[in-house]
Amino acid sequence: MTRKASSSSSVGGLLALPCMTCTCCGAPIPATLRREGVPNSGTLAFWVGNPILNPAVIAFLLLVAPLQWAVARVQLELFLFLV
């Protein structure tokens, strides 16, 4: 991950996309990123992006909740990712 603060949050958010960890399971990863000198913006983007962008949660919502909940979750994910 980049050590430049200006692009670190974008890189952190993109790296969170393929990870399928919840907040608890993903907590050691940001701790290691901070220890390695990654800026706070990248570390926070990665940590927050993991559970929000988790495709397993969307699949689970489609199985157990109304379709509107899954659609709302995807819309929220896109909003948070693009803002």
C-alpha cells in the first residue's frame, strides 16, 4: 500500500474490495498496516471498507431479508465508496 496520504485512502478502499472479512476478523490487518507505516487514511479506508463491501453479506441478505434491504445495502456501499 502506498505511504502517500493523498492516495492512501483510495488504495485502501480498493484493497478492501476482494477481502471478505468482518470488522472483528479484519482488526489485526489495520493494526499491522499502521505498524508498517501506512497512513491513517489508508488504514481506515481498508478497515471500514472490509465489512461494508463484503459480498457474502449481500448474498446472505438476499437469502434472508427482503430484496429492498439488499438493494439499500448496495446503494449505501456505492455511496460510501464513491464519496
